[in-house]
Amino acid sequence: MPRHLRLVYASRANFPSIRNGAGIHPEVARILIQSRRNNARRRVVGGLYFADGCFFQCLEGPAEVVETLYQKLHSDPRHRDLKLLDRREIPAPSFREWTMKHIPDAPEIRDLLARHGRTGFEPYSFTPELADAMVTLLLGRPDVGDLPALEEAREELGENRRRDLGRLLAAIGLFASAALLAVLLFR
């Protein structure tokens, strides 16, 4: 039976915060879409919370895959200062239904932080008990689903792919034209 691993970590965003009450940050929406697509292939599940410029993320799945993904995340330019808060073997993933669950800045999280004497979201100082309580909240709250920001990010990623495909096809066409010209010239 394969070993399953849960990694919980904190990191700081490398993009500016938005404070206009617009809901999910556009960059977080892009991260969610990419994570959901990539994690499905990797058989990784988890949950993500973002507030006050910090991420709190739980990853679960096959041990080797989760470890490799965590190492890869260190070079992701969208965040920095990764700090491992918890690492443990688990019998099975808890976030089974979500390749990457996301909950918004929920009142329950602010209540949890207040019960632990905190006024802001600063996961770098979380005790193991508070990290566990955050994972439990992630599991218990509904996912944001498809908010407009997620749809906008999905469309933007699709447009980027179409543009990249167009560039690739143009390069192939140019190469093919050059090869045909070379054949004709050197006959």
C-alpha cells in the first residue's frame, strides 16, 4: 500500500494585495486553476487559504509525489519564504473531493485566530495545534467553487495557451518554409 503524506506550509505572496473587497485575488484564482489541473494528474489533493499576503496550504497524496511537489514549490515565483508547519504520514487523504480546495476569508477563521490571541493572519507563528485547527476548518468549510475571478483566470490561461500555440505553429511554418526553400535552392 502506498504511503500517503500530509504537508502543511506557509508562504508569502510575491504579488501585491488587493483590499477592494473584490473577493478572490486574481493571482490566487490562477494558482487555483493551475493547481486543480496539475494536482488531478499527480493524484494530489489539498486546501488553500490566502489572507494578509500569506498562504496556508495543505497538500496530501502519495508521499514521493507530495515531497517532489513541495520541493518544486520553492522555486515558484509567485511566493517566497516557504515554512513547513506540519509533515506527517496519513492513512488516506482527507481532501479526497478537492484537487485544491479554497475557502475565502471566512469569519470562522478570524474567530479561530482570535481564540488563539491573534488579530491578523500570520501562519509563520502558528503552533501545531493552530495549524491542525486550520486544516480542520479547511476541511469543514465549503469550497469557493467557480467564482467570477476563477472563470476570468481560466479564460486568461486559455488565451495564453492559444497565443502560445499560435506562436508555435508560426515557428513551425517558418521552419518548414525555410526547409523547403533550402531544398529548392540546393537541388
